[in-house]
Amino acid sequence: MTSLLDELQLADAIPIDYLNSSTEELHIRAKRAKEILGDRLYILGHHYQKDEVITYADVAGDSLQLSQIAAKQTAEYIIFCGVHFMAETADILTTSKQAVILPDIRAGCSMADMANIDQTERAWNELQRCFGDTIVPLTYVNSTAAIKAFVGRNGGATVTSSNAQEMVEWALTQKERMLFLPDQHLGRNTAVKLGIPLERMAIWDPIKQKLELLCDLQDVQVILWKGHCSVHMNFLPKHVETLREKEPDRNILVHPECTYEVVNASDFAGSTKYIIDKIEASEIGSKWAIGTEMNLVNRLIASYPDRDIISLNPFMCPCLTMNRIDLPHLTWALEELVEGRVINQIVVDAQTAKYAKMALEKMM
Ligand code: 13P
Ligand code: SF4
């Protein structure tokens, strides 16, 4: 019997030559292939990507920025240096003549995997039974195309961490309550910011298929899907407390995928773009502890040597799935394109894409 790990390794068909080549050689080959492809190719890179990859991106951005840029792209090939749900979004927003490529097909997202379409349909039926037609579904873009399509079909929209507040406000003008998938923390932190009390938020547990309530059923305003980001969960209230004691003058800046307790104890919370902009606008010599993905924190440390920047968790690691996109896989994807072969193309079927696009367009 093959294990999940075996299956994932088998899914990665990269020729061994790429893994055995030196970094210097791969850089030479990647640069040459990119030059040959010229404007037939556009490379999008999420800010959480490794330096060896982001250096090839025509543009680096957060989820919202990259979706907006993908929608305007005319290049024949789009290499998405990010994770699977981002490449799916790019495929939905581009034409059928363009190919979106994810250099390593195994670059998934543990949060997106926490809500599948069967679980979502089951939850929706149960929630409709409890609350009737009073719910608007919202999904964080960190979700599969099938979930985005579900949301689109049911009158909802997608959100990103940059616009979650506007989108939650919009949802609550449409119906009495909302279902927020799949990240309970972004949903909770955003709802708290809008003044919704914690007691009025229920949690849908997709494993137990059960609603966890803190108030009477009719008082529920927000239903949070019980999902999370396994990277941002590594920032704990004890990290904030330790730092406050040791260095009370250090600013604490975190991503809203962190828990409510961490966000509440921090000085600032916001999306990837917000974090980057905040550091860029900060005073020289100012001190920061950042609670987000480590490739980005390390890049900020390197880009702003005149600020004192550390990670909020001193033992933090990068996002493992983002890190699957590396120089060997990128070089492989580029050289295959030069040979006229498209590897690891991400294709969303037309029906799913149609409804997912409705949800995305409401947001964009
Ligand atoms: P943003 O790019 O929207 O900040 O999302 C962060 C993230 O976790 C991406 O996977
Ligand atoms: Fe998914 Fe979290 Fe990694 Fe983003 S940082 S890709 S949400 S696991």
C-alpha cells in the first residue's frame, strides 16, 4: 500500500537532473529559458516565495494583487509561483488560450484542504435547515475552485485578507448572517473589528458536522468554518507576553490568520500588503516583531537593515507548501516551455470556473 507521502513524491515527476544540478547552473539555465520565452511568459510570485524563486517573478504580490494582475495578463504562459488555489484563481481569471503553470503540483495549502466541497454542501444543508434562507457564504481565496464556485452559486463572494472587512460588511447588508470559509481566524478577527461580539459567532466543525454555539441559535450572526493556517497558528499569546516583558518598546505586527488572542494582544494586524507597507513607512531605528510567514519576514529583515525586525516566534519556519516551489522546479517548468511542452498546468473545468468567477468578480 502506498502512503500519502509516497503518492505526493510520485506526483512530483521532476527529472533527477534538476535536483542534481548546482544552484549556479540552474540560475544560468532559468535565466536563459526566461529570456528565450520573452513576453510569451509572465511569472507571478507570492510574497511568501523563496528568494531563489521570487527573483524570477515579473511581479511579487499578495493574493489580491496577484489575482488582479492575473486577470489583466495577456501572456500565453503564466507561471504561478505560489500555491495551488492561487494558480486555480489565475486560471479562472485568464482566457482558455492561456496556460497557468504551477511549477510543483504538490504545492497545496493546508488551510484550503480543510474545506472540501462535500463537507461544504453538507454543512450548507444543515445550516439552511437551522437558519433558513438567511445566510450569505463568503470564502477566503485560500480555498479550492469548487468552494469558490459553491459560494458564487449561492450569492456569495470571495475575500482576501486585504479586503475582508469590506466584504464582511457587504455580506451583512445582504442577509442576516454569513458563513465564512475556511479560516475561522480571519473570519473572527474581521468580525470583531466590525464590532460583532464573540458570543454571536458560532463555529461549524466539518469533521463532527456540528455547530458549536456561544449564544441562542437565532442570535448567531457569523458562522465560522473550523479551519486554520498551520503556519500562522505557530504564533502564540505566550510569544507576545514574553516579548512585552523583555522589550516593551518593540511593535508587534501580525497577519489576521493568527488567532484572535494573538491579534488582540498585538499592536497592529493586517494583510501581507499591510505588513509590508507598515514596515516601509516605519521610522528608521524602529523595532518590530512580525507574525507571518518566514520567507517574507526574512526578506523584510534583509530589505530594511536600518529597522530592527525579528519574527514574533523565534523558531518559526517558512510555509512548507509555498516552499515546494524552488529553483529546480521553476527551471524545469521554464525549460519545458522552451521545448514547447507545458507541465503542471492547472485547469479549472468550465462550469466550476463560471460560478467561481462570479464570486471572485464580486470581490474584485
Ligand atoms: P495574503 O496574500 O492574502 O495576505 O494571504 C496570506 C496567505 O497565507 C497566502 O497563502
Ligand atoms: Fe496556506 Fe497558510 Fe501556507 Fe498561506 S501560509 S499557503 S494559508 S498554509
